[in-house]
Amino acid sequence: MGPSVTYLPYLRAVKISTESGDAHVDLTINESSLLQLFLHNPNRIISRQEISALIWRGIAHPASVATLVGRLRNKLGPAGKWIVGRRQGGYIYRKPE
């Protein structure tokens, strides 16, 4: 069985459950907003421009988007692999079955 992630929006945190135990991870406001975007749009490619518009009101360097996605993936631990980069220039959240 793989990891389980529970998003706690009121705490801006996630609870990650694995075979070795549970962990609570705090998120920044931007990480929390990005996670909400992915969770509300599973299996849909979200462009870097969409992410930039939501997080920074459209004013962001593409590297800033990549950095934010990378930080969120790292904080999600094993569940971070569910967020996949696309060659078309965006990201997709592959909702686990």
C-alpha cells in the first residue's frame, strides 16, 4: 500500500500516512494554494501560466513555478510523485487509485 495524504486546509498542512507512521507537514500559503489547485483539478494538465496567475497574479518567472512545485513535492514525501511535470509546460496531479 502506498502513502496516504490528507489535506488540512484550516491548518495549511498535510498529514502523510505511510507504513512507517504519520507525519504532519506545514505548508506555506503558496504551497497550500498550489496543492488546492492540484486537488481540485485531478488528471488535468495545469500550465505554468495558470499556476503563476493563481499564486502571483501572473507575475512570476517560470523558475519560480518550478521551485514552488519542487518544494511541494518534497514536503509531500512519497506522495510527491503524484505531481508530474509535462513537456507541454505544465504539471498534472495523477490522482491515486
